[in-house]
Amino acid sequence: MVNASDLPDRIARAAALLRAGGIVAYPTETYYGLGALASRPDALVRLAAAKLRPPRKPLPLIAADLAQVQAVASLDLPLARQLAARFWPGALTLVLPAVTGLDETLTGGTGTVAVRVTGGEIARALAREAGGALVSTSANVSGEQPPTSAAELSLALLARVDGVLDGGRTPGGLPSTVVSVELGTPRLVRQGIIPFALIEAASRSG
């Protein structure tokens, strides 16, 4: 059982590690994620290597609020703003035009970045305390099962991270739904917990 009384202190310590260029495993609304600040290219390279992630495969981000989203991506498209207003905070990841100069570890050279305002309270608090959007890729070596508790993190991964924010067990289940809005209409990239039919309906209702 995780002690909730010292959670703010543990979030603060994890955020300090992130600001210093560290990598932290932390709970999201589905699984444990592996995080580094989007503004720390050194940490992004280490994180991609820690996951044994294929080269040029983009890394998704979570944010605490719209301001953090707009620091890494454009919300100029009306559809992007419409879906953000309807589904954030929540498990909808939007593929948006990346801001100029965003690290290619995050974009994979596509000029876009996948980002959401997370519905996970601990993850949102961590991004807020750290001061920027965080990588939110599952905390497992590529190809392995993502963990739903800190105890399930593999020893191989633990050896490559700088800290673990234990927030207890997460619910698991389907990941976030990923939708691209680059062309002004929603395009399903990955089906997740939010049915695409709901997203299509929301896009028509505006």
C-alpha cells in the first residue's frame, strides 16, 4: 500500500530529477510511463536508449495543461482546439504540428508530435511540478508487457532510470486513443480507450 501523505514530496523529488535531466518512471491513467522533460535533449536520447526503442520512432508527450501543450505543439487548427476542449484532461492523444526546433527524438523527423493533457492526476502533477511536457512512453523495454505497478518494472529498465515515482497500482487496460488532426479531419492512428466514433461525433458537433 502506497502512503499518500508524502506523495507531494515524492512528486517534488521526481520533478527535481527531471529538471536535472533525469529519467523517471511514473504512473499514468493506464500504465506506468517512462518520463523525461521534452526540453532536455540529453535525457531524451538516454530514454530512447533505455527502452531499446527503434530509431526515429517518435516519443509521445503528456502535459499538465494547454500552456504546456502549446510550448511543444500548435493548437491553431480549430479541430485540435475542439477535441482538446472535449476530451482533455483525458486519454486522447492528438498528433499536432510540432513547434519549430522541437527535438527529433520526439517528432521522428515528421514535423508533428503526439501529446495529450493527461487524465492521470499524479502524472499531471508531475508535469506541472517539473515545469513542462514529459515523455509518456510505457515503462518497459520495447516488446515487453507494460507495468501497472512500480514492483513490475523490469530490473533491466530500473538500471537505466534515475528514479521511480510509486503511485500504487494503475488500472491498465487500453492505452490512450491517438488521433491525427493535421489535415483538418480526425484520422485514427491508434485505437485506445476512447472510441473513435465518439471523436468523430465530437468533430462534427462543433
